[in-house]
Amino acid sequence: MLAYGPIQQLPHYHEFADQSALFGIPHAADVLSNIGFAVIALWGMFRLNAIRALPDFQKSRYGYGLFLLGLLLTAFGSSFYHWAPDNMRLVWDRLPIALACAGLLAAVRSENVPTANSKRDTIWLGFAAIASIGWWYMTEQSGLDDLRPYLLLQCLPLILIPMWQAIYRTPAADRVAFVTALVLYVLAKVVEINDHQLLSTLGIVSGHTLKHLLATAAAAVLVARLVQRTDKQSIEPIGKSLIRSKSISASRHI
């Protein structure tokens, strides 16, 4: 990216295909399709709060916390932006996405890399996310318009997480979940680029609305896997406690 030079926002970026209206909401499909992000985020937050004391999640809870917070804020930021698209509102759309990417990076790194420090990594990557949006907005205001830091933060999870999972032999279920989410996210970017074409072809939904739905599905895959792991970890201590209790009772009986 340093060699490539500044990457500018696409011309006419704010001219989305969706022009639907519902109950007074402009661009209703693009606005309302963000609800899924909030649902998935609240589901994950509820589950993580229930098992926050488990040892296996002490290392990664800061990263996953930022990831889920970013998802929740994306629902509001993206809806706010699509209600009346412009560059000022776009800041509040992109910032939560950057925070979610930063949180996911910090969480997966803390789970795999032995030298990782989850709290430190989450803080630094969170600042990097904020700085990436600040850089874009400042350069856009000065006429240079450089998206590189923001795009880099979006690309890093797609590159680093599969590498970490391969190097440190992450369980297969985690790898499958991430690859599935990765494919859905790439598809979301593809349909986003073909916003107007898809609406012309399908007639009922635009590419950008589909992007929101596919990105929600990608987040749902990751959170579902996290919930599955938390369920397993929360059951194991109960099982160990029951075994210990039975052993003590048997010893006393003998």
C-alpha cells in the first residue's frame, strides 16, 4: 500500500441504487438491513457476559468485546449514514467497522499467539482503527482522499487470522467458521461493487442491501462459533464439579 500510493474513494460513492421508502424512512432497504448487526452483537454480548470469568476466555475477552461493540455500533452508524448519505455521516459508518476488525484481530491473536497481550493489543488496535478513519477524513477534507489505512485494517484479518490458525494449529471447527465468514465477507464486497446492476437484474434488492445481509451472515458465523465454544466451556466445569462431588461421596462411603 505504501508503494501503491493514495487510494481514493470511488466517484459517486453516495449514489446507492436503493431508493425505497418505508414508514417515512428513506433508502429503507439499506437502512433497515442493518438491524441484523445489532441482533448478532447483542446475542454475542449476552453469551460472553455469562462466561466472562472462565479462564479460557480471559485472554480474548477484550478483543471479542471490542468486536461485538463494533458490530452493535455498525447497526446504528450504517443506518445513520444510509438515511442521508454524505462524507460526514460516512465517518460514523466506517468507524464501527474498523473497530470490529480491530477487535477480531486482537481476539484471535490472543487465542493463538503465545506472546500476545489481549488488553494491550485491543487498545492499540482500537486506536489504529480510530486513526485510520481520522486519516481518511482529514485527507478527504484536504482534497487528497486516502483510504489506505482503513482498507488495510479491513484486509489484515483476512490475511493474518488464517496464518495464525495454520501456524498454531487452531481447532478445525474454528478454521471452518472463519473460512465460511471470509467467503461471505468477500461475496459482500463483490455485490457492493455491483449495487445498481444487481437491482436492475433482480428487481427487488440492491447490491448494497445484499452486502449488509451477507456481512451480517459472516458476523453470525463467527459469533455462533464463539457461542458454541462458550457453551462447551461452561458445561465442562459443571461436569468436573459433579465428578469431584461423586468421588468425595464415594470416599466417605468407603
